[in-house]
Amino acid sequence: MGLAELEDLEVFKPGETGNVEKEEAAVVSKKLPQEADYLFDRKYVCPVCGSAITSKAVRSGHVKTVGTDMDLRPKYEQLDTLKYDIVACRVCGYAALARNFTDITESQIALVQSKIKATFKTQAEFTGSMYSYDDALERYKLALVSAIVKQDKTSERAYLCLKTAWILRGKREMLEAMLTEAKATGKKLKKEETQLVSQIPELVKEEKAYLKNALEGFLGARRTENFPMCGMDELTVDYLIAALATVFEQYDVAKKLLGNILVSRVASNRLKDKARDLKDTIAKVSQ
């Protein structure tokens, strides 16, 4: 066409277009929801001191479950919802599970006021967008102290011990994932990351201590309390005790409870499946 001299023309000059891969990455990064996107601020009034409280909570229906651990710890795709189960008053130190935060008697209020509020140092207002595992752990420990002071049921204290163990496990898993990624990529951990990873052995030890308390508490509650217990029916509690007993190699206790579940006419198929899996696990580790 007589245009040979123009054959080297570029369609676009440098800077007139974007890098497709970079643009796609930017779009994906922009659209990916962060943990804070699943949270909202829920308002409470402390039943002990009357202070206004703002606590982070998970938006219901916005997270997807991906299963449970052997001891029924729930796991979600987007975030660890367990971090947001405790409501704590920064003024007086009273804390409890969100579902029963206001379920406290006058005599219990008096106990909290005299034994916790009297010495508790008011904390600064939380300004972050989400709770870290350390934030959550502090709140769970406050809730456990409150439960002990209030003389809550044995089962309620056992349940708080169990959930505290789950928080410790969540933190450990997060640190283990950090370490695994660093090894896979050859990336050298920063000084503060190395310090965090060094906590793993202590987290394992502390988790087992809380699980031990949970096991002993549920065993005691099973003999003295009525069901449902912490929202669980008798067979679910039996399975949970069996799972905790397995951790501490109390296989005779675990197998007896699992046997009751497997022959039960009212146990759900899902619970029976979990009981069979746990029974198979015991058979392997106890050989």
C-alpha cells in the first residue's frame, strides 16, 4: 500500500495503556473483602456499672462454615468468628459471652462490683477495626474471671475454658501458617515475626491446660446439671467429653460415651458420623 516506512508504528504510545496483569491484580485486591468487612459495632449497656459499650460483632449470614475440629471448634472461610463472642466492659471489667451478657442477677452484680470493679483499671476505648487474637484472649480471660466470681454453673465455666483453648489454637495456627509460608517462599521472617513464632510451644501448652479444665468441668457438670447444657443436648456433650478425653488419652471414658452415641436412636446421623470418626482415631492411636 506504499506505507512501508510506517510499518514500525506502535498502536499506543508508552503510558497510554495499563498493564493487564497489574490492572487485574488491582481489581481483585480492591474487591477482596477484609475481616473488618464482616463486622459491625453492636451497642450494649453494662449491667454492672451502666456504662455504654461498643463491641465488635460478626454480621450474621455473611460467613461460610468450612467444618469443625474434633472437639467441635467451628471454622469459617472468612475469619475466626470466635474472636467476637465476648462482650467486655472497659470501665468495670465485667465480661461474658454475648448471648448471656445481660443475664446476671443482683447478687452476682454485687460480687462483680466488689471483686472485679473495685480493682479494675479502666481501659481506653478500642479504636481498631477488628480484634487480634491477643485482644480476644484478654476478653475471654476476663469472661472466665467474671464467671468464677459470679459462681456460674460448672458447665458455663467449662465452656469458657473450651472456647479460650480454641482462641489459643487459632493464634497458634495463624503463626504456624506464617512460618510455613516463610519456609515455602524462602522469605526471612522479620524480628517481630520471629518473636511471635517463638510463642508456639507455649500456646500449645496453654491450650492443653484450658482443654483439661474444660474436660474436668464438663465431666462434673454432666453428673450434676440438667440438659441442655451451654446450648448442647446430652449426646452432643457426651461427644465433646469423648473428644476432650481422647486428647488426654482417657480412651476408656471416650469409648464408653461414643458407644452410647452410636447405639442411640435419637442421635443425628451427623453426630454418629463424627463419633465413628473419633472411634477410628482412638483405635489407631491406642494400638
